[in-house]
Amino acid sequence: MALTPKSRVDILSWCVGRACSREALKFVHKVRPFVGSRSECSLLAQSAGDGDLVRFFRHAQEVSSWSIEQADTNRRLWNHEFFRDPMMRQERDEVTWVLALFADTEDLLSTLRGEPVRLDLEPCRTRAELCRIHADAFDELNRGPEAKTALEDLRLKFGTTDFKVGPFLNTKTIVQIADAEALIAEGKKMHHCVGGLARRALKGTHVFYRVLEPERATLALRRQNGKWVVDDFKLASNATPSSASKKAVRAWLVTDHTRVRRTQGVTALPASTSAGAAFS
């Protein structure tokens, strides 16, 4: 049910409280859409009291609950135009892409260095510079000596480079990538950064598969809130798979869904559920 202008003002006034600053009041009035749910009111009340967050959005025309959550979670990136500008324009796909590239770059560098790496943001001021750093790390990992060193570092840290068996059964056309060496080889063959994400598989948060038909692709599943969801699905050089390939992966997930839920106590992603950017 849509809120009347008066009820919206009443709810927003309650959210910010009597002692709220003028800037905070302007901030909460920018929030669209606003339905007045308890969780949304709680988010606004907390955000309105955060002076740094209010200042971050001072030039935005509109603000969404999604924007507030993303900005709060990724404070390290506030001063960087590749994150700030699309956030101000609420370009969800661009923000999601940038955050994924940022996380992948840190994972690539962590695999190369043998320890967790926080990306130095000073030389990384634009989208192009972030892409360059990512590409350099990718090229470094795919050189023979660096890949061998990365594997040795992973073995020292995790005691193995073998991945746990994934939740879904292999088929003739979709096969799990079994270890870090094979994952690095997959990234080199497909010319994308999956080879730098071995730590995720060794931690048990991700499972990676080769998709052989109808197109050669790489599939990543991520465990989220007790469910296995599609984290990424790419052809060579990060090209987007065809509708036929997406349909084939959906069918595979749904076919094995009941067995996974029964035997492993987790829920697989059904075809009717959104599978994130990979299936948008």
C-alpha cells in the first residue's frame, strides 16, 4: 500500500528523531522507494545518525535502501570515483561489477603473495586503473613460476590444494574443478581470473565447474545463507553465456536440487529463483 505524503513525513520524522540535523533530514527524504517497513525504518534511523554516511550522499538526487547498505559495507571505496559515481546514480549493475572486480583483484593478489592482501587504493583512483591492476595480477598468476609458488603457498596454508567435493553431481557436460592447479589452468585457458579464487574453494564457500556444452564456460557456485547460489557464469574472456547455456545450467541445478537438499541439508537454487548477475 502506497504511503500518503503526510504518513511518509510522519514516519521519516520518527526515523530521524527530533534532534536530527538538517542534513540528515534531507538525506532521509531522498530515499526512494520508501514503504515504511520496520527494517527500513531501523536502517534509516541508524543511517541518519551516521554523519559520514549522510555526507557521502549529500550530492545524490535519490537514495535507496540498497545504496545505503552498499555504501555502509564498502566504506574503503568512498573516495574512489569508480565506486562513488555509479553509487550516486544508483547503477546497480555497474556497482555490482566493480565490487566483484575489486574482490577478485584482492583474491588474485592474495593467491600470488601467499597471504591475505588489502588492495592499496591510492594508485587505484579510476575504473581503468582498477582493471589494469586486475589484469596485471592475472598475467602474473598465469606465468609458470608464479603459479607454482602460489600452489605451494596454498598447500602450506590449507594443508592441501584439493577442493572438497561439490554439492552437485558431475555430468558429461558439467564437471567440478577438483583442485587449485586445475583452477589456475582453467583461468589461463579461459582468460579470466578464476585461477586466483582458489582460496574461496579451499575455505568451502565456493565450488567451481567446467561447463563443456552447449558452450565452453566456467561456473562458480557460492554458499549463501544455507543455499548454493550462482555466483558467476562466464565464457572465455568473461563473455556472457547464451540463453541456451543458461538454460542448461538451470536444468542441471533443478534436476539435482532434491538430492542435495535431502543428503546435505542445504538448499540448491531452483530455476524460478533469481540467480544473480549471471542469469539476469
